[in-house]
Amino acid sequence: MKNISILGSSGSIGVQALDFISKTKKEFKVCGLSVNSNIELLKKQIAKFNPVAVSVFSKEDADKLQKWCNEKKYKVKVFFGKEGLNKIASIKQVDMVLSSVVGSVGLEPLLCAIDSGKDIALANKESLVMAGRLIMQKAKEKGVAVLPVDSEHSAIFQCIGKENKKSIKRILLTASGGPFYKSDKNFKDITVEDALAHPTWKMGKKITIDSATLMNKGLEAIEASVLFDVPMDKIDILIHPQSVIHSMVEFNDGCVMAQLSNPDMTLPIQYALSYPERKNCYIKRLNLTEVAKLEFFKPDFKKFKCLQIAYKAAKTGGTMPAVMSASNEVAVKSFIDGKIKFDMIPYVVETVIKKHKVIKSKNISKYFEADLWARKQAENIIKNIEECK
Ligand code: MG
């Protein structure tokens, strides 16, 4: 039996992971759970999985939850804040931590889990973008596995298998293209509802907006470069609207390996949690005659500026990807909150990037500083945009 902690258990990935775990029989024990503020869902998860410890963001919620646990006689330790996340990431008997929190807030607990020798199932791509090389180095030192939960990276991981990394010619990172790939709607006029209507994947809000700007694919290219130690110029993005091929790897001899399935996050989640085993199929099996056609197109770097920005930031390296990701987080939140228009997301990110003086350091605190700096810059730019309205 594998003991698991889930960081971000009320989010889309966390909920699907628990759903998969509940379908398996005594193969996993859920030891730790964390949510930001959805304590009603956390209560249901406590009742169902009986973890040893949980964490929420605020002390107020933690007090409320502790009272509820006492009344219901659940012997659960309740923690809160950043410290709480770190506690859930490092529970003694835990073998694997699934990190599915959104944003750079995931970096600290991730490092904490690696330090404590836990294997990682990683859905939190922002932490890899922020300080990926340091994370992978630390994981190597500690001898822990970092298994991708992102569907594309799960595909690449499976396509590479036991091949020698030197045989990789290039990675073909597939993208559905999001809701606006074929649309000629002016980006200024795109509403939050338009952007949240993803054609093939059901996901959380932040990643759905990132998929609409294609920043998600930019973040994923950086994520792939770090996870598989492949330079950015060997990572090509390919628009594939059916989302059936989840990515491909081309080898030196011209062979191309692809991983296919219906688009359902359950599969990459269960593969990471169960690795190296393959468990039963809980998703709709792929029927290729039903799919009938698979299409591929080149991405439009001019229309989707976030793609350009991400490749440039990755090439610059150092603290630049962290700055890009942090300012994007702020811009996306402001778009969802109705403060800025859709076309302003790349504008905010690019403006912050232009102001940043890159630091190349092995000191993790520099990446946290860059993240904070970028957030403040992005907030100021957004305030100016609002004042000019
Ligand atoms: Mg993905």
C-alpha cells in the first residue's frame, strides 16, 4: 500500500485523484490533504478517507475545522498557512506527495517533500517553471522520483521509456489550441466565459485561461525542458485539436513515439500514482474509428504572444521564467476578476519581463524574491491600466 498526501485536494486534479483512489482497493492510503478555503469539501474528504493530518490556508478556517473534527471524533491534526502545507508535504509515513496546488505557492512545499525523501507526482507546473533546475537537482540528490501528472509530460515520459536521452531528436508537445485557435474574434472582446469554455479538457480556472492564451503551452514547454533535460529549441509545439495524442517524441533514427487516449486527466494521474504499474482503466477506452481523424497544425506565435514570451523567457533563463510565471498569475487573476481585458494578459507579462534584471543563481531565495518582485510590478501595471479606462 502506498501512503499519499495531496496538496490541493479540492482542485480539479485533487478531486480526480481521490476519485481514482476510491475506486482502487486498499492500494493507497490517504494520509494528508490540503485545501485553500473549500473546507466543506475537505470535511467530506476527511469523512471518506480519514487522513492523519490536513491543512487549510487561514487560521480561522483551521479553528472551525478542528472544532468540527473534535465533534465528529475524527483524530485529524489540522494545520494552516504555508507551514501547514509543508507539514502535509512531509508527514513521516507518506511515500508520495501529489502536488496539485495552482501557482508558485507550490514551490516551498514541493522542496519540503523532496527534502523529506518523498516521491513526487507533480501537477503544479508553475514551480518547475520557477525553479525547475534546482528542483530536479535536489530530487536527484535525494534519490526521489518526480513523476509528471500533466497529460503532455506523462505522454513524453511514457514515450521516452527506457530510451537513452541522447537519442531524442525532438519533443512534439501537442496543444488543443484552446477555444480561440480558429476564432477571429478580437482578443479585446473576449469575455471570461468565452475563455473558460475549453473545447476538450475540463480543468481549473487558471489553467483554462492559460490554455486560451496558450501561455499554458509555453509553461509546458519549459516544464518539458526541465523534466526531461532537453533544450527549448528541441521542443516543438503542435496544434492537435482532437486532444487524443498527448505528445510525441521523435528519435534520431526518425522513429516517432506517441501516447494516445481519450482526453481525461484520470489517466495521467493514475499513471503517476501507480507507477511503475499500470492499473485498470477507469476512463472511456479509445475508439479510433469513433475519433476518425487526427489533425495537426503549426501554432501561430504572432496571434498568441504568450508563446513567444515563454520561449524568450526560457532562453534567457535564470530568474526570468519565474518572473514570467508570477506576472502571468497576477494578470490571469485580474482578467478573471474583470479588472483587465484578455489582450492585456501578454501585455502585463511582457512589460514586467522587460523591466527585470535577470539573476542566475543556485540560491532558491533569489527565485522567491523574483516572484514577489514580479507580482508587485504586475499589480502596478494593472492599476495603471484600470486608471486609464
Ligand atoms: Mg497539460
